Amino acid sequence: MRKLTYYVSVTLDGYIAGPEGQYDFLPFGGEEAEAILADFPETMPTPAREPFGVADRAARRFDTVLMGRATYEPGLKAGLTSPYAHLTQYVVSRTLVSPDPAVTVVDDPVSLVRELKEQDGLDIWLCGGGKLAAVLRDEIDELILKRHPIVIGSGIPLFDGPFSPSTFAPVRSRSFDSGFTLTHFTKVSA
């Protein structure tokens, strides 16, 4: 069965973006970028795949991406209607009308994820954001956190929803000289 994996960058204080959705303060380079490009080439947006040298690399982990409207919207405003054209793309929104035939807009992410998990394929990448992650908390099988050694004080939290403890166990972690860590967690069954 396919897994839903929340693969996301996060600050030391638990934010995935600044208060207005800013993320450009999170560096991408050096040995951390090399590791991400080697292990997760499909997570690079389609226009960035060629410049980063991964245009010809096959998907290793994910063939489907699921994102909230706030995650999708910055690219849309820049004219990028299909940010991950190399993946099957879903955007969760109650009001958005799909601007691209390659993007499916859904309003019930829980039902969608349950349906996708029953299908054949690679895993499903939950790209963001915090509100969607909170809605899907019970469906998330794995967390892969790209933790940056940065504190921002406020912003969009990793999970932006009601208090509801869920336990995840670390299964492996890789640290880099810069202080960046890449940690994989698996949901602990209740």
C-alpha cells in the first residue's frame, strides 16, 4: 500500500514558512542540496529540474503530489499553473477552479488520500502546508523533515490545527556540517 509522506522543510522552532508564506530564507545549496537532488529528484518543481540537473532522473519516492491552496498559489501567481508536471498533481481548495488540466482540485483531502493509498504507484508527497497537514494528520504515514538551523519566531507551523498528539518514531537521520538535518520518522501505531 502507498504511503502519505509529509516531506517538508522546517525551522528549529517548527515553522515551514514565514507569516506571509515566505520561504526564501531557507537555503538550498551545498551537500544538503546534493543529497536532496540524489534522493528526492522528483520534488524539484518542473522548471527547476533542468537547471538542477535532474530533468532526466526518474522518480525515486513519489509519483503524486498533494498541496494546499496556499502552497500552490505563489507559483500560480507567477504563471506556473502546473508546478510538478512530472507528477500527478492535486490541490486542496473549496474555491479554486483548476487553471490547468494537469492539476486536479479537490475539496476532501482525507477521502482522496485514502483512495490514492489503495491504488498502485509510488508514495504520495504531502508538499504543504500546515493546515492541510493538520487535516491529514491521521493519514500521514511518514514525516521527512528537512530541518534548517534557523529560528524565525513566527510563521506557518508544521501542523496548524487543533491539539491532537500523534507519535512518530525516528528511523534515520543524516546531519550536515551546516547544521541541516534530514530526518525520517514513521508513525507509531496506537
